[in-house]
Amino acid sequence: MSVLQNIWPLLLMFVIFYFLLIRPQQKRQKNVQQMQSALKKGDKVVTIGGMHGLVDAIDESQVVVRSTDGSKLTFDRNAIREVRSVD
């Protein structure tokens, strides 16, 4: 019985960490992966570096983003932070 009493606080701490830290991070990661897999030509995006532009071309691992001055830059899909709605 003493062993169970010693392990109980450790188990409780693990459950608390799971619901406060691990689970929300997994949800955020899942949402980011869904957003990156749903990218399509014409989407208005922001990269992790802060560059805003439109998706000009896309393949399995890379995205070509056209900026407002017309230049085209190639990024990995993982470099896309968010998709903005077209104004």
C-alpha cells in the first residue's frame, strides 16, 4: 500500500502535464499539418519569416510564393505559418 501512495502524486502530475502541455501542443501541430496539406494555388499566406504573398505553384514538398513586387520565392511547405483569407 505504501508503494501506491508514493506513486500516486507522480501519476497525478503526469496527467496534469498531459492535459496542460502535451495535448494542446499535439492539437496545434495537427492543425498546422492540416493547413499545410490543404494549401492551394492562389492562397494568401504568411511564412515563418513574416513574408506575405500568394501561392503561385505547389508540389509535395515545396511552395512557390509570389510577393507583391512580383518576385517568386521557393519555400518548403513547413515554412508556411498561416493562410490568410483573401480580402
